[in-house]
Amino acid sequence: MKLTYNKHEKLKSQKTIEKLFLEGQSVSAYPLRLVYMKHDESRKIGVSVSKRNFKLAVDRIRIKRLLRETYRLNKTMLINKEVNGYALMILYIGKDMPDFEFVNTKMKTVLTKFTDAISKP
């Protein structure tokens, strides 16, 4: 199975993003927070880093790349549970510059919490 993060997986619709933050639920594993909502289409993912905590664009872009890469490597957790039809936004809410291993372990934790939360009736 190819582990990719294609164009069709990216959350780009402004209306969906606004609705996600207004009506969505969330799970967190500090410094990550995952906001999710049932969605009509297939699984859509977006990432975000606060400009308030990271003033330099290069820092925000680096963290976004880390988030996308760790999601790409760990999305098999969602595929194995057959999680489709959700819009997800992964937020980095920490104030320190993370490294890959730290973000990877936290991504696994937050995805596990997400699958547990949606499997409950």
C-alpha cells in the first residue's frame, strides 16, 4: 500500500473549514489537537500552526511539513479502522519547535484517541 498525501485528501474548502470549527468535536494530545466532523465526501485533512506562537513563516512551514509527514506515515491507523467521510484539522498548539520523533508519537496518540472517539456510539 502506498502511503501518500494526495490532492484529493487535502482540506481546502473554506466553508467546510468554518463549519468544522463551529460544529466539530476535538481530541488532543498536547501539543496536537485534532478537530473532526462528519463529512459527505471522503476523508479530508488539513494542518495549521498558530502565527501567534511562531512569528517566522519558516518555523510554521517546518511544523506543517512535520505534521503532514507524520500523518502520511500513520494514516494506516485510519485506513485499518475504515474511517472515511470525516473532515479533520490537525492543529499544533505548542510553543516550542518540535522534532520529528516527538510529533510522530503524539500523532499516533491523537489518531488513536480519534478512532476511539468515533467508534463509541
